Amino acid sequence: MKLYYFTDPMCSWCYGFSPVMKKLKESYPDIDLQIISGGFAPGSTQKVTKEYKDFLAYHWRSVSLRSGQYFDHSMKFVSDSFHYDTEPSSRALVVVQRFLPEKDFEFLSLMQKSFYVEGKDITNDGVLAELAEELGIEKKTFLEGFHSEEIKLKTAQGFQFSRQLGVKGFPTLLTLENGTVKVLTHGFQSFESLKEIIEERLTTMFIPESFSGQSCSDISCEC
């Protein structure tokens, strides 16, 4: 079975969902999981004002209560030049998928931890290059790929693919069968809930059209 996981490194519900996805990968190693940066807020010029910081903190508390994931509410990444633009981190994931495709989930998790726990600015190419270097990609190689037109185009294609399939929020996990979209989950779910759906899918070849939870929506918030 091939699963498409639509996510965004700067989506707080995706960060909350990360342990569930890790357990999914460990429990079902034969499932072909393709991770796609869906484009939560690419190109956003949203600055983290006091009001927006309070807004983020509210959502982060909700994610933490539901998922158990830790957040550093000091938000050390905030600066006068920071914008909540999710395109750079999405593009960084595409670079890693180009050079070390088997480590894309590891890199996604590393970016999430760096942003939500350590307060690093993952819209900054230098910070992203340092994270990629931890996985074994040289900074120069990463930055050349990161700034290439090829990778920029491939990142934009991921955003477009997300829209074409009707993905409205993140995280979303789905399959494609003969051009038909079958959704496993739209939004956060526990591993136990997700496992039931996957087991049913594996045994009966049927997936409910929707199984809604809490998510970062491209309509409701930038979190």
C-alpha cells in the first residue's frame, strides 16, 4: 500500500502528529510512505506580533494537550525580520528528498524539533543547512540545491499536487486508487485510531472517505 502524507514543517498539528507517524513507519515497514510538503503558508508575510504570538501560543497549548508534544513558548525565532513563511522549510525537505530520500522523515522531525522546541528560525537557509549537515549533507551541496530553480519548481509542484487532491489542512494522510482519493485521516489522530483504519484498509481494501480530527487548515489559522 502506498500512502501520501501531506504535511508542513511549520504546522503545529503536524508536529503533534509526528510521534504517530513515527510509530506508523515502525509498525508497518512495508508501507510505501511518500511525504509531501503541502504548503501550509508559503510566501506568508505574517509577522509575529504580540497578538499573533498569543494566537500561536493558544494553538500550541491545544496541540500539546492533545498530543503530549513539548513546545517552547518563548519563541526565540521571533525577530523583526521573521515572517511565518513555510516555503523555505518545505523546500529544504525537498532538497533532502533529492539527496537522502530515506531520511526525509528524520529531517522533517529534526526541523520540527528545532522550531518548536529549540526556537530556531527554520525560514533561514543557514539554519536549514546546518540541520541537513547533521544528516550528512554538506552545507555547500544543500545550499546549491536549496537555491536552484529545479528544487524551487519541485517544491511548488508539491503545493500544487496538494491543491489538486483537495487537501484543505495538515496533517492529511491518504491513498490514491485509480485516480480516486481515499482519506485515512485529515487532522490529528491517535495511533490507535489510525491503526484501526489501516488494518481495515489492509484487510478489506476500504478506507472511509473522511476521518476528521484537528489540523492546521489553510483557511483557519497559521500555527
